[in-house]
Amino acid sequence: MKDLIEREDLGCDIALECLYNLSTLDKRLLETLKDGDEYRSDEIAEILERDQSTAYRSLERLARCGLVYKEKQNIRNGGYFYVYSLRPLDKIKEEALECLEEWYRKMKKAIEEL
């Protein structure tokens, strides 16, 4: 942990990686979504040059974390698909700070109980 704190390059991407346990693919996917567009999992898979199921799992993980929106789109002749987009950065920041504060309280309590 001390090594992480002392890193010179400690930035937003590393903070999010730690808070949400993001993989390298998750971070690449978030970077792709920064343009503000909506994407289907097959489009993301093509951009990231990965299998669609791999892209889908990463998108779903990011949706569960609250970093991306998942919206159902109906097809005119029946059926549906999902599109994913990045949540507003101010919302991500707000929730990440709350998460960090909660983690800090829990860690402080655990250390005090040593």
C-alpha cells in the first residue's frame, strides 16, 4: 500500500482502478466511452479488438459499478439490444469520493481495533 501512495503517477485512472477493481480492459473501455457516444457491446468489441462476450462482461461490470449507463433499445420488428454510455464525470467523481470516504472510515476503525 505504501508503494501505491508514494507513486509519482498516482492519478484518476489509478484511483478508479483501486476503488472499483478495474482491469486493463475496463480502463480501455472507459477511455473509449469518454467521447460521449452510446455503443453496443459488439461495437465496443470491434473497437477494442476483443471477443463480444469479453466486451459484454466488462460493460456489465462497469454498469454494476455505476460507471456506465445501460439502456435497453427496442427493435421495431421485435427484440431488443442494450447500448452503453459513460455516466457524467461529475456523478462518477461524487460517488467515488463517497466510496473513498466510506473505505477510509472502515480502514481507520479496523486499524484502531488492532
